[in-house]
Amino acid sequence: MKDVLAKIINRAVELGADYSEIRAQTLHKTMLTIKEGRVEATKQGVEEGSAIRVLVRGSWGFASTGSFESERLREAITEACKMARAASLRSKEPVKLSEAKPVEAKVTLRPKIDPSAVPVEEKIETAIKTNDAVMKYDKRIRSCTVTYLDITGQDHFVNSDSAYIEQDKLYVWLAIGATARQNDVFTFSRESVGTTAGYELFDVESPEKMGTVAAKRAVDQLEAKPPKGGTFPAVLAPNVVGTFVHEAFGHLAEADLTLSGSVLSGKLGKKLASEMVTLYDDGTIEGAFGSFKYDDEGIPSQKTMLVKDGVVVGLMHNRETARKFGAEPTGNARAESFRVEPIIRMRNTIIAPKDFSFEEMIEDIKFGYYLKSVRGGEANLDGTFQVGIQEAYEIVKGEIGRGVRNASISGNTLETLHRVDAVGKEFELWPGVCGKGQAAFVCDGGGHTRVKEVLVGGSA
């Protein structure tokens, strides 16, 4: 494979490319959907192909092909160079890349249980056991959907800077959606697990355990009440603070979006949060759903500091934005597949734990909310955000009180970060799938986080 790809890189030079790269990918996928104990969909297959990106006269050209054959690759790189040349005629600012040390490496994963070696019947059984744990929990459970996905395979990366990387890929993911109903009250609960380790995930997160968690949340919320609208102190559990950090701050710190006008534009070195806030994005955490060794530009993954003690100290970069900011690339260039170009994406985005216990964080709150589990969230480049909460509780006189359903929090990201006055000792990460035109597997979390005040409203 290396010799074949190197010849195509040489062809790009002959065609006038100033820079070129190829990602050749083979992925084996299993996808299952179980609804109320019935197997609704089962898919297994192999996806393979090559992505070619070239830089000609300061403009990008991209082409992909579902082949590793030399002739098809030659056709694709010729097409990519034509596209780049045409784009350069209208380019106002030529693309320049930061320097990157060429890497030659082979990354081999050795899971305890390789999901590709697990029979599909066993994977179906895992999903059905999860479903059964949900449906049998309480007669008020009305429905359950279990989705399973695993991906294994290998990427080959070569570029004109003499980099060559072979890298194994492995993801295992299971998600649950459960509903419950009592009279005219309808609730929904979601739970998910994911790893880049192996199928041994289910030795720790057993189907019975996951199903029970999802079902209990749905049933408990039947007895909960809507929140009081208004501004209150709140303690955000790692599941919630992770989504807040990812959606409300993380996207703003992706350098391409910073350049597009996010509120972090021109704010490097400025204090934009309380001293309790230290945020980072780290692609090196073993087994985490957003971890990998090298990104899709051949840059080593790393821990990237974004905020330290309230001061913005960094952004997430690819080679192009790193050059514009006079920074180093951070290993955040990721592509969903060989069919698309790499763009800047988060990996594992975290608020760093501090020294507070949970009891210390709630003891001084006369009335507020403990926000335990998230439903979803969104944010805008102007820094406004909204996060839906699927499980929450009142805090009354320093004690956890009644459950609250269909809550949400909203506000301005930077104002909210200024109001953080305590971060807990715990460290928890939660897997997810982020959309930014392409899907990317990520994690987020950290420690419990207390906000002096945040706007709490109804369902979002």
C-alpha cells in the first residue's frame, strides 16, 4: 500500500501540486436497531476507499474514490489538481500550511475482545438484553429502542512531506431510548456508552445495568414536576457540564469557527471566565470515545489547553488555521470518512476537576437545581446557548429535593463561565456523536460544576 500511495503523491508533484495527501481507508461496520425486543435492522459491511487532497497555487482540491487501484487513484488526483487550479483563479487569500514534522508510524490496537471477532448473534443478544432490562423494569415503560454500532479497520496516510502512518480504528457504541407514560404525563430517557477499547465494554457496562439506568430515569421523571422559571444557582453534573462545555464553548474554540466570527475572535490571552474554570480538549485519554493517535492530517493527538484559570490560552487547529494564528497544529483535523475532507473537530472536551466535594457544592444553596443528565444542546457563534435537561432535582436548604422534568438552561456562554464558583473532584466522561456537517465521535465531561446563577426554563 505504501508504494502505491507514494507513487500517487509523486504524480501530484508532476501535476504542479505544492502539497498533497492521501487517506486510504478500510472499515468494517456492524449496525443494529432493536425496538421493543424486535430486530428492526441489521447491517454488516465493508467500506473502503481513498481521499485525495492537494494544494495548488494556494487553493485546495479534493477527490475521493472507492478504490485503491493505481489507475483510479491517478484519475482522482488529476481531478483534484484540476479543481484546485480552477479554485485558485478566484482565490482572494492563498492557503498556507504550518510546518509539521513528518511522522512514520504504525498504530496497532489490541483490544481484549475485538468486536470484529464477536458473532453478530452475540451482538444482537446484548442489544436484546438491554431492551429487556428496560421493558421489564416497570409497567409504565411504553417503548424502547436500542442502537448498536461497531467499527473496526485501518487508515493509511501519506503526504508529500514524507509522512506515512498506518493506524488501526476501533469504536464500540450502544445507545438506548426509553419512554414511559402515566395518565397524561409522557417522559423520555436516553443513555449511551462508547469506547475505543473493545467489546469488553459490556463486561463493565452490562446490558442489565444500562437498561435499568435508562428505565429508572424515565419512570422517576413521571413523578417529577416542571421547574420554576427564573434565574437560580445550579450544580451541573459531569454529563451536563460536558455538553455545555462542548456546545457552548468548544465549538467557539475551533479555530475555523473563531475565524468565522465566534465571540472568541481576538480574545486569546483575555480573561473570559472565573478562575475556577480550566478547559482542555484531549485526544490521548485511553479508551475514550474521542481518542486517537494521529489526526487526519498526520498530526499527533495531544492535550490542548483552551482556558487556564479563566484565561483563554489556546484554540483547536488544523495545519491551515495554525499558520494563520502563528500556532502549532493541535491534532484536531478529523474526517468522518474517506468521502469528505478533514475539518477541525473536538475530541474529549473537559472542564478540569478542582477540590470541591458534592456536599460542599450544595450545602450553601437555599434554593436551586441539581442538573444531572442532559437531553441535548446547541449554541451560536455569538455565545448564546441552550441545553435541555432530562433529569434534574431541586436543591432546598442544602439538600437534594424533588425531581424536575423537562428543564432547560440557557444564556450567554462567557457570562455563565464567569459565574462558575466551584468545580468538583470527580472526573467523568460521557460519549457522544457531534455533528458539524460531518459526524465525529467525541467525549466530554469533567467534574461537577456550580454556577452562581443560570436561567432555568421549561423543556428545550
